[in-house]
Amino acid sequence: MPVSSDVAAPSAAPFDSRHFLKQLTERPGVYRMFDAAGSVLYVGKARNLKNRVSSYFRNSGLAPKTQALVAKICSIEVTITGSETEALLLEQNLIKSLRPPYNILLRDDKSYPYIYVSAHQDYPSLTFRRGRTKKGGGTWFGPFPSSGAVKESLNVLQKVFRIRSCNESYFRNRNRPCLQYQINRCTAPCVGYISPEDYQQDIRRAAMFLEGKNPVVIEDLMQAMETAAAELNFEKAAAYRDQMNHLRHVQEQQSVDGEGGDADVIAITQDAGIVCVVVIIVRGGRVLGTKDYFPRFIIEQSDGELLGAFLGQYYFAENTRREIPQDILVSSEPEGMALLAEALSEAAKRDTRIRGNVRGERRRWLELAQTNARQTLLTHLASKETAYRRLLALKDLLDLAETPARMECFDVSHSHGENTVASCVVFDENGPLKSDYRLYNIEGITGGDDYAAMRQVLTRRYKRLVAGEGKRPSLVFIDGGIGQLNIAREVFESLEITDIPLIGVAKGAARRAGMEQLIDAVTGRVFRVPADSPGLHLIQHIRDESHRFAITGHRARRDKKRRQSTLEGIEGVGPKRRRDLIRYFGGIQELRKAGIEEMIKIPGISKALAETIYAALHDE
């Protein structure tokens, strides 16, 4: 269920695909490509956004039309969805509303696809239909998310149940079996190769599955798969697995066309001095579009305070009065929520609710809005324009002679003195340089002695530098107070390093973000930094990244006895649940593709556990 965007801001400059792709998510979703004027060129879907978008920028093998499209791209906007199928439906909605010039625009795009079981007394057919009618009787199943999903699933249904797909005229005039019988996709009822009773049983089983009464059908396929595998017939077992996956695919729940009603879904997140607000517009239960905002950030304000101020400006700003929906779903309770709801209701001339505690599809919209807000903020922080602006501000803030080309930051992490590690993260003019990150296991010190740990890591890192190994930084940050900084100064003095500025980043008396103190190790100068300084935001980003990387490395060391399979080690997933998951999905690859709503169909898998499994499989 789609809800927000990663954005590379429109610009007349050539699109830097390498930089954009470096931070792009691997989750499923929809991407929109824009030209220099901000017009949409193309809308596409992807199971893996990073892989799909990367394919447009390879050095060879592109068709002329694709090359022409890529030459016009100035920005790309990405919307994350809960599954590939949800991406299919959002793509369809966006193509209808935006009508991009490089997309194929279907003439008949106003109705959703259905599966139709005809009204033939003895031998009904199972076919694809677009748009439901009352003529001819029969039974309709749907609507479904896309014609491709229905046609693919119909193929599988015909393979599993061998139900005919021909029209009535063709059926009545056959005197020998057609090719469908020869390839085991039909039981040839046209020439009486199957009795009406047996055929009706196949129809009933197919209908039971399409109605959601499918445990027996799925269990039968599971047993068949396991039997084939036990007999070492792995090819046949794989075929059963694929059949199960396709059968489940046609019933996948769709959040894009889930609950009806109108709503704006609004999520907020903040990091490194930047705040991002994502607004998702839902009308008639369908996601119509998304928009990202980066309002001016007051560091001392909470999410609720920021959101309260944003809502007032968003809905009541002069000359930009927006449609006010019945529901406004928010990730945090905005300050003055009751007053805001009253003002919005008066402006809309009907009740308008501001809610954060929601369930069902609305809850999923809100959760993915938060996911997209975080991803959008990461994209913004990683953009070249943002990085360059913050780098210039940092140069002025620290009175540096030149803009730093390489910055390193160190932090220490441990659990009650055990499994101590130290991190070294590196930033250059483009932001994080993750290929140069390093993690150091700290040995031979008293547990919990952060000073000794800092001395060891700095000595190991810069002793190599003095010996002519490794890259030389322009600026070094130490995450910690005056004690940590003094250790760093002593190490530099012992190694006779005098030309690299050394800055300590302390939390300050209030220990709140935005109240950091910057200390020069050589002069002892304490920098007074405005809370909205882009230079401070860059330092916060570097410091937070060093902290995150240190904690990640510490946890990896603490949990060195790694799980043997991807599912082992996930809390709440024991041998039985691992077996149930693998049996249901047929393998770990299909499990990775599944959404949370599909996982909870398995007995014993709660929503909370499904979310834990999903996060573990996607490294969240």
C-alpha cells in the first residue's frame, strides 16, 4: 500500500543517476520520471526499486525509445508499496491520472478485471472479463488489481483444475480434443473425456479457492509438494510450489482499493536538523497522489508541535485552500488537535476527524506513510545539493581554510563493558562514503573504559596513516565530551599529527538534539552554533551515523553465533513456524516477496510477528 515518495528534486542540471541509485531502497513500489519542466515522462512499477531503476542507466542494451526517455530525465520520484501487487494497482491509477507520454495508454482503462465462471449447466468455462455485466448469468469473482495478475492466475487455475477456457461456440463444435488437452490444461469436456460430476467437482474447488475458502486446496498442494520432494522429484515439487504462489497471488489483499472513503494521510519524521512531512491523498479508498514537504525546522519542537503548525498552514494558507477530507490520519498527535479539527469541520461544513489511532487499511496507510517519510528524508540528506550547502556552512562555522574533502568520525559502543567495538564513518562532498566505513573490535582493555577504547581505535587508525597507508582526512570528529577529546588530542600529539583539525561533539548541558557543543581540541574553543545551522545539521548527521554504525557492529559481535538460515534468530519464530512459513510460501525467496497481510494468513502468525519477520527479511 503506497504512501509516499523519495524525491530527487527537479533541476535543469543533468540527472546524477549514480548518486541517486546509491541510496535507493530495494523494496517494491512505483517510480515516476520527470523532465526539466517538472512534467511526468513515465510511470513504472518494480518488485525491487533499486534494481529496476538501475536498469535504465546501464551503459548498453537500451532500446532507442528508452534512451530518448533517459536523456530527458531530470528527477525521479519513488513511492514505496507493501507488495509488488499493490505497486501494480498504484501504477495503473497514476497512469490514468497523469497520462505520461512514454507509457502505453489503454483505450479501455475504466473497469477492473474479473474472473468469470459461465452459466453452462454441465461444463462451465473459466475466463477473463473486464467489467462486470448482468447478461448471461454465471458467477463473477473480483475485481482484481490488474489484468496481468488475473491472466497469469487463470493460467495457473487451468493448470491446477484443468477447466476449459474456450467460448461456447468453439465448445459446441469440437469433435476431437484441442491443444489445451494435449498440454494438460483441459480435461476435454467438449468430447466427453470427463463426466459432468467430476468436472463440477473441479469447478467447486476452483470457486472455493476464489471465494477464499482455500485451506484445503493449499494443503493439498503442500502435501503434493512435500511428497514430490521426498521422492527426490524436485522439478515437480518446484512446479507445485509455483502453483501455490500463483494461487495466493490472485487473492492478495489490496490496500490501494481497500476501505472506501476520503482521507489525507500525513506522516512526519526528523533527523540531522531536517524535518520531512509526507501527505498522501486518498479519495474513494484509492491513493491518488503523494507530496513531500520540508518545512523550516525549529530544533526544540516535537513532532506534535511541528505537525500542528504544518496542518494549519497546509489547509488554511492564503490562495492555496485545499480540499478537506472527512478523515485526516496523522503519525503523531498534533498540538491543538481539538481546535484544528473544529476549524477544519467549520471550513468543510461537515465533521472532519484528525486521528492517529486507526486500524485496518487506514493503519497500513499510516505505517507506510511513516516508512516513506523516513526514506524521503534519507534521500534528501543524501542529495548533492543538500550536502554541498551543508559543507559550505560547516567550513564557515569552523573557520576552515578549505572545504573539507574527507571527514571521519569515531564512536564507541558496548554492553556493560562487553563486546566493545569502535566505529569510523567517513563523509565526503557527496555525503556518507560507506565503502570507507571501518569497524574495530577493541581488545585488551578494562570493560567499560571508553577512554582506553578511543585511544586504541585512534592509534590503530592513524598509526597506519603516519606509515603512509590509508587516506588522509581533512577533518576528524570525536563523538563524546571533553575527556574523549583529550584522549584524541594526546594520540595526535604522540603521532605528531598537527595539520588535521580535531573537533569534539558533546551533547551539551541539556543533552538534547540541537544543543550540541563543538570543541576544538587544539585551542579549546567552544563553538556557539545556531540550532538551524546547516553546518550543525551536517555534524549531527555524521555523529548519528557513527553512533548507528557502532551499535550495528556491536550487535553483530554480540550475536556472533549467526543464524544458519534467514529465519533462524528472529524472535518468536521457532522450528514449527519456520517450517510453516517455508511450506506456505514454498521457499525463502517467495517469503521475501510477501507482504505482512499475506503472512498473517498462516495459523499462529500474528500481525506483530509478521511485522517482525518482514523487518528482519528486509533489514529494517
